[in-house]
Amino acid sequence: MRRRVLLVAAAVLVMGVCVGAPKAVAKEKKASQPRWHGRIVRINKDDMTLDVRKGTVEKRIHFDSSTQFVKPKTAKTTEPVDMSTLKEGDDVICIGTTDEKGDFHATIVQLEPGK
């Protein structure tokens, strides 16, 4: 009887680890995506870059035809917007990747509502 209880407890423990592992990996993956939140200082459509300032630090954000430009629709959903709607002074959140040179390439640029 005691042995069965130990086997059931071990099985529950193993199941908990197996179920929890994918969640931990997903959290780690999500956290590894670079993110930059600030105000647009310059837009250069020819070079396909945005200069975004957060406090006193400015970062150049590269975008391309695959970059999604969105704005919040509800608390949990977004809707696409045209890149041409962005203007200097807009508050944006940029999510993307960095290359080997350290350049930030946006996969999503979210326009935040004005304050």
C-alpha cells in the first residue's frame, strides 16, 4: 500500500513537471524578444527606420514590409494601422529582434493611445 502511494506521488510529480515545462519555455521565449517603448523622434521612410527616444536614450528601429503596425482595439486585441499614420511624437512599443551588429529590427510596432 505504501509503495502504491509513493508510485502515485512520483507519477503526479513527473506529470506536473511535464505539463509545467512547456509554459516555462514559452515564458522564456517571450522574454527573450527585445522590446523598446518610447516616443518617435524621426521617421525615415527611405531608410525604413524610426528613431525612438526613451528618456534620454534614442534607439534606431529598422522596419520592413513584414513589420506589423498595430494599435490597441480593446484591452486584449489590436487592429492593423497603416505605417503612414505614425508621426513624430507618437508613443510606440516596438517588439522584434536584434542582429549580430546589435541593430533592432521590429516585427511589431504598436501605436499607443495619446495621453
